[in-house]
Amino acid sequence: MNSIHWDVAGLPWDDFEAARLDPETLKVVKAAAVVEYGGGKYGHYLCNVFFDDPIFQQAAREWAIEEVRHGEALGRYAERADPTFSLRDAYARFDAGYGFDIEAAESVRGSRSGELIARCIVETGTSSYYTAIADAVDEPLLKTICRHIAADELRHYKLFYIHLKRYLAREALTRFDRLRIVLGRLRESEDDELCYAYYAANAPADAVYDRRRYARAYMSRAYRFYKPAHVDRVVAMAFKVCGLRPHTMLHGMACRAAWWTLNRKMRHSLELAI
């Protein structure tokens, strides 16, 4: 993996136009900053799981550095837009309340191939998400930052996919096994991590965490950026990981189902959001 494609200091910070920033968008930017800033923990976890693969370990360390840089860029942006926000304080709150076993010696996915499939799906989601935000917002600095991050996440997808092919040659997961892992990881996209990050970054200091409440608050703001083209991209990249051909009748059916599901969840979240 190449080291640095861009850096935080080199971003066009003078392009910021506060009047063109939607305050509701800023809330999900803050949450994204918190999650990305914790990339180092995931890099540590991956190095433990792939303890005897120095080539992948080096790639995972470089990946983690770039993830943290995403958090720094989004956090600095949020601090500029809202001087009362502190990335370090929000992350400390997040880290104190949400965690996973970074010392695990084996993947929670059951195999190294499974772990790499899950990582590909995460990068699929983040690349599409930041692309959707960049396409939707009017504020020029945020658009630039999200385009940079989306490009990084697409590269990360390709990186994990290359290593996935190497491990599939050894572990030989079936298409059904791969699909099961993909669907499981997609369901986890609504787990406590993003909800808790939204809470940690946006809730008052004395607020008590309520998963359902903050899940609805997050989803009602995050899902609104997506258009059918973004969902199509997610499905196509997920199909590739499963060993299925995109742009087929099955792919079209999956896209329609995914778009319907996203809109249903969006409507439900809007009805109950805070």
C-alpha cells in the first residue's frame, strides 16, 4: 500500500463555508470522525489474527494509519465547524463505553478468509458512504475531504480483496459461506459502534446511552445521503467478494431489495428520530 496520498495539513481549509453546512450533516461527520480515529485498535487486532503473516501485518499497519488520518481530518473539520466539539474528548467518551477484544488471537469470523471478507464489506460501505456524502453536500471543504476518504476506502477494499484471494486458495470457503459472512457483516453495520459513536460525539455530557434512540438518530441522518447508484455500487462490490458476477439479473434483484430496505429503515427512523 502506498503511504500518504494526502495529508490533513494540506487540505484546503480556507475553502470552508459555514453557511453551506447543514447542522444535521455535521452530526454524522462527528460520529464518523470518532469511528475512524479508532482505526489503530483495529490494526492491532488484525495483526494479532494474522500473527504469522508479516506481509499482511505491514499492510494492516499502513491501513490503520490512514484510517486514523481520516478521523483526524473529519475531527478537525468538525472542530472548525463547531468550536465546542473536541475529537479527543469525544473519542475518549466513545472508547470508555464501547470496545471489543483487540487481543483476540483468532478472527471472530471463524477464519482468516472470513475476516478479510468482513473487512472488504466494511470498506465497501465506507467508500460508498463517503461518496454519497460528497455527492450530496454543498460545503466545498467537506466535499473534498469525503472524496479523499472515499478514494482511500476503495483502495483499502482492493487491498483486502487481494489478500482474500490468497487466503481463499488455502481455506476454500464456499460461495454460501462467503455470502453468510457478507450478510452478517452488513447487519452489523447497524450495531452499537456507529450508534455509540453518534452518542459520544453529539449527546450532552449528562445523557444516558439508549441504543434504540441513538440508532434512530444516526440512521435518520446518515441514510438520507444515499441514492440508487450508491446502493448499486455496494451490491456490486459485495457480489465480487462472494464470488458472484455483478450486473446480472440477480444483481438487479439484490439492488432493488437493498434500496427498498434502506428506504424502509429510513422512514422508520425519521418517524422516531430525535
